[in-house]
Amino acid sequence: MSEHSSNPVQKDEQKNDFIRNIIRDDVNAQKYQQIVTRFPPEPNGYLHLGHVKSICLNFGVAKEFDGICNLRFDDTNPTAEKQDFIDNIENDVKWLGFEWAGQAHHASGYFDQLYAWAVQLIKQGDAYVDLQSPEQIKENRGSFNEAGTASPHRDASIEENLQLFDDMKEGKFAEGKAVLRAKIDMASPNMNMRDPVIYRIMHQAHHQTGDKWCIYPMYDFAHPLSDALEGITHSLCTLEFEDHRPFYDWAIEKVGFEQPPHQYEFSRLNVDHTLTSKRKLKQLVDENIVSGWDDPRMPTIAGMRRRGYTPEGLRDFCERVGVTKVDSVVDFRLLEFSIRQSLETTTARGMAVLKPLKVTITNFSDAVSSWESQKADSVHARFDDASQTLWLTQPNHPNVDMGEREIPFTKTIYIDQGDYEIEPPAGYKRLSPEKNEIRLRNTYVLAVTEHILDDNGNVVELKATIDPATLGNNPEGRKVKGVIHWVSASQGVPATVRMYEQLFSVEDPSNVVDVHQALNPNSLTELNAVVEPSLVNADAGTRFQFEREGYFISDSEDHSSDKPVFNQIVSLRDSYKPA
Ligand code: ATP
Ligand code: MG
């Protein structure tokens, strides 16, 4: 991680990153019949924000160049992998809005072919079984400055190697007692070319192939050959695989493909205050630091979905980040910017009071019972005598047609505690003893006549009046500045609202030794809010803008109309602007 990128790439009609430029040239040169990419997750955890970048790139370029993108599970290590992870990864890719070509593929689906190629390499004199211990193998690899030492088994005969590899396959060795290695160059300056291990023994059932195998190909061997088998044209991966490219090319050449795929490397996505490592995210789950992989604070796709982030916003974010070869740290606020932008015209509005302060309207009955005579033409309302409620009809969005709802207005309402200050700071535009009038959103102008304090000097209730002439009209003879939201105390519904901050208080949590020291103690705050009735009847997983508060989603797990639970998606605004 080097420079902090405050200048994310702007969205462009024609995207001109280096990968798309290469592909465009290949398309123009008619080098391939069709562009084929793949997204190759290992099913050993849930996908995270880093994977979103890879997904948007691989599926994105395939779509832009009329090609296809495969989903392939790189499942060569059965110990850490599970069907549950496979199901969630498929679900996440679809949710992001992408479709893979045909069925999902599995590296394990190629185990027979990979085995046959391993045998072919032995017969070509390009691979051998090493019986050194793992420690010896490691030691004999040498170092950056020092050539490796050849294994005493390196020059065994082909027949001997074929027999030993068969013994490996037949389970005649314990784990760690034998491996198959490519025979390349123990003095190569690239450590990955010093006879890398290509098959190892694991007496372990596999989620796809059951007990069929006790030897499994290494990722570095399975990956290029799976790419070649699927006819991948452009194999896009992150920069740390640059040093692996010589072996990638070696393996494909040795088994003899005429049109090999080509690997291109791009920089990983890093975002400040955010972990993008499955292993470290797993620690948070295993230690119950978060409630699960889908905790709304997690940068997993499952977590971000539950948090209320949109697929459109995530795709927009990836476009703005762009694709380069330079490692950088992207400002978290760019992600929030993209999410916020995707919500602006797509979410219904509603009123929710997050920290309720009771307001009693002392002239309510007189004022409201006469509302019909006030000819507020712009306001549609009906008064229900039995419940003494004025039901105000309002659109769900000020300029997008999303239907209407009825908002109940009653003698007792709640406003937010932050909207009344006994000693207001300079420039304060809401209510105080000095400035006692304000517009209540969607209804009358309110004037505070008295505040009631508890023993500690906190305001616990306001008494107020409304101006009967101000329903849908400006007050006569004076200007009233400011608008605040409110909710009926008798008709509003109590709701749990979860407010979020960054999970980590340090900028680069990937670099801390003890993750516990880096946690933000305020990452989750639960508020006892009150919301207008229209908000609680929506299905779980519905997004809203709570007026003046931000964007929120009814929680997909915990929300019901009886016990409403909302998660904060993102605040309404931020001074941050992408360059
Ligand atoms: P992790 O380090 O979290 O375990 P990984 O790279 O091992 O991630 P895989 O499931 O092997 O996870 O990755 C699938 C694909 O996603 C790979 O092509 C990988 O390069 C890409 N990828 C993973 N993390 C990022 C990231 N932060 N930015 C961009 N691409 C990423
Ligand atoms: Mg990996």
C-alpha cells in the first residue's frame, strides 16, 4: 500500500484502463473468436469488497466485448472449503448483477485431466516425485541470494517416478511423505521456478469428489491448466501473482496448448479502515467480534447487502476506482459516495425520530378540528375523530413517482432531541428558547411555549402550539426558518435503529498484530427510535431515506412489522466529493 488515492478515475464512456486497452487491441486484431474471462474464487470463505473489484472487472470486460465469463471454484484444498461457501459465492455474484456462462465450473471437475497431465509431465521428464521431508524441501530451495540444492530424488528414472506417483495416488504414503514436483531449475532467480510442488497428499475427503482422491493438485498447477481447458483468453489476477506467471506459462506450454491463455495482473483493491482478507475476516467471525459473515459492518458482500448497500452502488464504485498496476488505498468515502448516489432517486422517504423528545401540542384539538375550514388546497388530509388523528397524504418521494402514504399527526409527537437546544451553538438553525418557531415537515408551523427539565437539567418534554393557518401555507407576517421531522407519539411505532461507524479505528487494520487493539468501540450503536407507520409495514430488506437522518434498510434477518429493526446504510451527505 503506497499512495493514498484522492483522485479516483472518473467514469468514462469508453473505459481506458490498460486491461481493456489490451483486450480492445486483441479484438481489433481478431486474435480470438471470443473473449473469455473467469472469476476464480476459492470456496474457503465469503466474498469481500476486494472480490467485488475482480468480479466487476472479469464479468464487466466479458460483457463489454461480447464475450463470456466463467465462474470457477478453485477448489484444490479440501480442508478449508465447504459447499456452504460455494452457495454463498454464487448468490453474491448474482446479486451483484452478473451471470456466468453455463454451469459453474470447479477445478475439481478437472482432477482426472490434471492427473493425466501430471503423468504426462513425468513421462516427458518434466516432473518427479520427491521423498524429502517438507522441511528439507524448504531448506533446499535456497534463498533469494543463494541457488537451491537439487533433491537426491530429482534424477530418478521415469519408471521409478511413475511407480511412486501411482503409490501416492493409491494412498501408500502418509501426508507429507511424498510430493510431485515440476522439474525446472533449482537456480532460477524466480523462487517459483525452483521445482515447485504440483501435487501433494491429503488424506481428506473433498466436497465435490468425495473419497476418490488422496492426492490434490496445487493451486499454481491447477489454475493455469483450468484456464487453458476452459479456453480462457485473458486471465486477470492481482499483482502478487506476477512472479507466478513464468510457471503459469510453463505448465500450459508443457502440456501443449496451441492457444494459451495470457495472464495479466492488476492491483488489489485496498480501502482505508477496511480488511480485505478472508483469513482475517474469518477471525472476526470465529471470535464473535462480529455477529457473522453477514454482520452489516463486515466488508463481505453478504455484510454489505445486509447493510443495505446496492449492487449499482458497488459497481459504480469499482468503475470509479478503475484498474491499474499501482497499489493504492482508496478513500472509504468514495464507496459511501457511490452508495449514496445510487439511493437518492430509488428510495422512498419517511420520517423516523432516532432520539425522541416528547412534544405536547396544547392547542391541537382546536387547531386541527378546524383544518377543513382552512382551505389548505395543497394538502390532502382526513381527520379521524375517534383517534383524534389528522392523516396527511404525502408523496413517498418529492420528485420520483413512488406513490403516496398517510402520515398520522396527533396531539403528542416526538421530535429529535438534537432539534431543541437550551444553549444553542452559534449558527444553530433549529429550536431553542430564543428561536421558538419552526416548520414541522409535511404539516404545521410549531411554536414551543415551554420546556420541562428533569432533575439533571435535561429537557424531557416540550409544550408547544401550532399555527392553524400554516397547513400547506406560509405563516402570515413573518418568516419561519428551518424544517424538522417528527413522528406521532400515539400512532408512531417503536423501532430499533442500528447506527454504524467503521469497524476499525486504525486506517490500515491489515497491518496490526492484534486485531482487538484496532477495533472501534463505537462501530455499532442501537437506538430506540420511533418511526412513522408506513415504514414498518414494508418487507424486510426495504431501503428508505429517513428524512434528515440518512438512508436505512429494514434488516433482512431481524425486522418484522411487530419488531421493526433498521440498519443505517449511509449518512445523507458528506463534504467528500470525488475529484
Ligand atoms: P483473500 O486474500 O481474501 O483470501 P484471495 O485472493 O485468496 O483473497 P480468492 O478466492 O482466491 O481469494 O480470489 C478470487 C479472485 O479475487 C482472485 O482472482 C483474486 O485475485 C481476486 N481478489 C481477491 N482479493 C482482491 C482484492 N483485494 N482486490 C482485487 N481482487 C481481489
Ligand atoms: Mg487465494
